[in-house]
Amino acid sequence: MNILITGGAGFIGSHLAKHYVDLGNKVFIVDNLITGNKNNIAYLPPDQISFFEEDVTVFDFSTLPHIDIAYHLASPASPIQYKKHPIETMRANSEGAYRVLEQCKARKFDRFILASTSEIYGDPLIHPQKETYFGNVNPVGDRACYDESKRYAEAMTMSYHMTFDIDIRIARIFNTYGPNMELNDGRVVSNFITQALENNPITIYGDGTQTRSFCYVTDLVLGLVKLGETEDIEGEIINLGNPDEKTMIKLAEMIHEMTNSISDISFESIGEDDPKMRKPDIEKADKILNWHPRVSLEKGLIKTTEYFKKMLSK
Ligand code: NAD
Ligand code: UDP
């Protein structure tokens, strides 16, 4: 198969690229490296990878060969990064999605998979979050550039499906972690692990009672692939994540202990609209894709810590 991954030099995209390359497919990556890193894909065989260091808002997708599955992942994903690049984030999710969908309309690309996010639920008022929940989002807050552009991307994707009968699927991805996250990514798992390994204070934002549910990246990639390859599920929107919910205090304690760190815990101010709780309901993924995560948080954190140890020693 020919697979397109926009944002393929990033954290999740690079694992997705490896999955498809390992199975003998050709992978086309369009990534402007705003938050990604070429090293994430440098070791993949050049005869199976075509890398375009380009922005999805200007890249001419019509120059690519026929694509079987187009995964649209291009977008900063870490709150620190999208707050630093709000306009770029909005454009990658809106114009970027539109431009890839146009190739589906021209029947050059067969199938479109949108990497959406649990952030479309905002600071949720129901728990756990089911796909039927419409969310609680501040349209002009600190996180709006990400939340609202992802919501726009979902609406745009669904509009192309309904208007032009394009085969689309939407993944609502919950917090995912693992190797290939950047040292300066700014998300909680990479921050806590690097702080603990360097014996710097572990920075908990707010009082640390807010919750997240963390999915190891190899599990997430298998979910994305199933969403991309299962037949007769056009138009489906599916949560992908691990329902094992933890407070940030608990996460800090686990990482502190696992790394034998002597770091202090420091409590810092929390950003606007930071969701107080988040946990996916994955009944739909289980039923439609027969998918559920397998890697425990303990095991995933050990693998991720090994990766960051290597990166810090370079
Ligand atoms: P990441 O920042 O590591 O990867 C995103 C990639 O997109 C980077 O390589 C970046 O350079 C590229 N990119 C951004 N804007 C671009 C543009 N205009 N043109 C070309 N490339 C561009 O983040 P990630 O965690 O790998 O996230 C991948 C996707 O999954 C994103 O769409 C994100 O919103 C979604 N997602 C991730 C998580 C998570 O926990 N990791 C959760 C929910 C959703
Ligand atoms: N967080 C934290 N310390 C950090 C980074 C993040 O306490 O150094 C908190 C953040 O406030 C949020 C949670 O951890 O409540 C998850 O943050 P992350 O940036 O990983 O992703 P989010 O789920 O907020 O998009």
C-alpha cells in the first residue's frame, strides 16, 4: 500500500510510519518539523520512505502518487507548543485537513483518517467521555487554537464524507506517551521523566488532583491502524486511549520512585481551562475495532524512561 502520514516526523507519526514500513508498505511523509524531528525517521529504509520537509498548508499533494490511506496528524499537540504557535496550529488543522480531503474528493487518495483529540471534549462535564458527548470548550481561551481547530477539522471531515461520499474515519486520541517525544515537548510524561532523571524539581501544575489516562504509543498506533484498515466503517468517530486514570500527583510519585530520583515536587500555577479530569470510554473501539490497550502504565513508563535516559546522555 501507499500510505500518507502528515506530521510523520513527530512522536506518534514516526511510530505509525515504522509500523507500515515494517510490513513492506511505501510511506510518504509531509512534515515541516515545527515540533517534529527528522531523527525519528532517519533510520527507516530510504526506498520505502519519501520525506517532504514541507508545510501541509502549501504542499502540493497532487504531486504524490495514488494513496491508499491518508493519515492527517500534522499539528502541534503539546499545550506548550500549540500555545507558542496558535496560528500555525489552527492552519494545520483547518487548511491542512481541507487540502488533504480535496485529494480524496479528486479520488487520488482513497481514505482519510483524522487524528482528532480528547481536547474536543474540553473541560468535560461528563466522565468518562463517550463519543456522543459534545464537549465543554472555551472558544477563545488559552487552548482554543487547538480545541476549536480540531473541532473544525472534525466538522470539515464529516462534511466531505456527507457531501462527496468520501471514506473518512476520525480518531479521538487521548493522552499518549512513549519514545520519540522531544526532550522539550512540554507534556507531562516527558517533563516528569526528564526532571526526575536530572534530579530537578518535578513541576506539578495546580494542586495535582486533575486526572489524565495515559496510553502507550505502540497500543495507540495499533488502534489507529485498525481504524484505518477495517472495512465498512466509513464515517465512524472512535475514542482511542487507555482508560487507566491517574492524578498528576500519582503520576509524579510513580516516576519519582521508578527513577530512584531525589527530585523535590514543586507546585506551579496551572494554565487556563486545564481539564480537571479525562478518561476515555473505549467501548466503541472494543466493539468495532476489537481494540484495547495492552501495555500497563508501569511498563510503558519504564520503556519511556529508558528512551529519555539515552537522549539525555547524548
Ligand atoms: P508531535 O508534535 O510530536 O507531532 C506533530 C507533527 O506534525 C510534528 O512532526 C510537526 O512538525 C508536524 N506539523 C505540525 N504542523 C505542521 C504543518 N503545518 N505542516 C507539516 N507538518 C506539521 O505530536 P504528536 O503527539 O505526535 O501528535 C500527532 C497528532 O496526534 C496531532 O494531530 C495531535 O493533535 C494528535 N493527538 C496526539 C495526542 C498525544 O497525546 N500525543 C493526543 C491527542 C491527539
Ligand atoms: N502538567 C503538570 N506538569 C507539567 C506538565 C503538565 O502538572 O510539567 C499537567 C497539566 O497541567 C495537565 C496534565 O499534566 O493537567 C497533562 O498535561 P499535558 O500537557 O501532558 O497534556 P494535556 O492533557 O493537558 O493536553
